[in-house]
Amino acid sequence: MVAGTAGRIGGSCLGLLLLSCSGSNPVPPQPPPPQTHTIVIEGMRFQPEDLTVHVCDTIVWTNKYVFAHTATVAGKFDSRQIDANGGSWRYTPGAAGDVPYICDLHPTMKAMVRIKAAEPATRSKVQ
């Protein structure tokens, strides 16, 4: 009788263990890690002129031209002067939205950064 009881208890524990490991509590999706994107200033242009990033990504403007430039959006960000021939400036957006920006020193230089909300990464289920 003791052996039969132990077998029933052991079987119950095994069933509970299997149930707890069955995936009923999946790992919640996590946002992808932040990325770094580069915008090159060259020939009086921002390249790319239209860039899509996610909140918490970093954007680096690198000036490869012979004149100083800025990346400016009134009330959002202002790089101040990005020095010629290799100067750079970084910005990490904290909110989603389309952000048209200009060079304050050369207002005909215009571009767009499209900032998307961070989305959970998709994970494949192990079968």
C-alpha cells in the first residue's frame, strides 16, 4: 500500500512538473535592441533624405562636406554646428512621430526622420 501511494504521489508530481513546463507562461516579446543609424552630410544634402528609425535608436549625423551644417527642428532638437570634414552629432529620439528637419545654416537642405514606436520582436515558437 505504501508503494502504491508513493507511485500515485510521484505520478502527480510528474504531471504538475510537466504542466508547469508546458509553455502556458510564454516569454513576453521583447523590443529589438536599439540600433545606430548614420546620416551623411555631403554635397549640401542629407543622405538618406528620408530615414525610418525606432524610439531609443541612435541617429548619428556625420558631416563629410567642406562647410559646417546643423540638423535642426525647432522645439525638438538642434545639433548646433556640426563641423566640416568629419564632425558628427548624435540624437536618440524618445517619442514616435515624423520629424522634418533642416540645416539652419542652409535652409534649402531638408530631410525627414520617421520615428516609430518600439515594437516587440517576434520570436519563433520551439516545436
